[in-house]
Amino acid sequence: MKPIVAASLLSMMLSASGGTQPAVAKLPPIKRQASAEAVVAEHLAALNKCDYGRLMALYPENVHLFLPGGKVVAGREAAAVVYRTSVKPFKDGGACGLKFAAEQTFKVGDTLNVQWVATADFLAAPYRGADAYVTHDGLMWAQVTTYDHAQIRAK
């Protein structure tokens, strides 16, 4: 199964995680999935819908997000700050409106590595990147991404 990638949106974290962080509202309950593929499929479906609750339901307390430039976001509450930004419209610094599609997927254990392309009517050119989704016990334990919102060129 080749998942449709709705991007990690993690570069939004770069701007969202700088400076003082706002308090995070109560997080949704954790919802385990049946397999690594199901975790990634749910993550991507939630990203496509810009659904913060569905995204955060996949992350355990000790989640780690590894971002471009050596930035690491550790913990569920810190990840929540990132995803509150990422579910905003593109014009507001988020990734909503981008359409991500997998170009290649490679599974190693419970990790899915995805090469993807993002397109949208408002982009000057397609944007390509890759993510490694590290899953365990039905949850997303870590994510490594090349997504960098600042590198995307709008028309």
C-alpha cells in the first residue's frame, strides 16, 4: 500500500518552537493503530484533513520529532505546539492546502520511510522531501523529516 503523504509539516515546528511556548490545551486521548502502516495512514489522513485531534491521538508522551537544522522536539506537549501551527492554512504559516503524495515507500521493521512530493495551486513548483515514521505498539514514537516550510515557494 502506497500511502498518500500529507507531509510531516514539521518545519512549522521550527517557527512554532522558537521562544516562549503557549500553554497547550488538554490533549486528546491516545488511540493505538493495528500496524505501522495503519499508524502512518492515520497520520497522513489526519494531516490531509488538518485534524489536530487525530494527529495528536497517535503520539505517546515521549515522542521525538527530528527537524531540519538539528532541531529536536521532545514530548507530547511540545509536539502539540508544533501541530497546532501545522494545521493552519499555508498563508498563515501552516501546511493546510498542500497535497502530499508518496513517490516511494520503504519499510524497515516498524519504520516507514517515505519520499514525497507536495503540490498546490498556490505553489511556484512542486516541493519534495522525505520522512521516516518510527512506530511502535500502534503509535508514532518518532518522526524524522526534511520538511522545511521556509523552503516552499508560493506563486
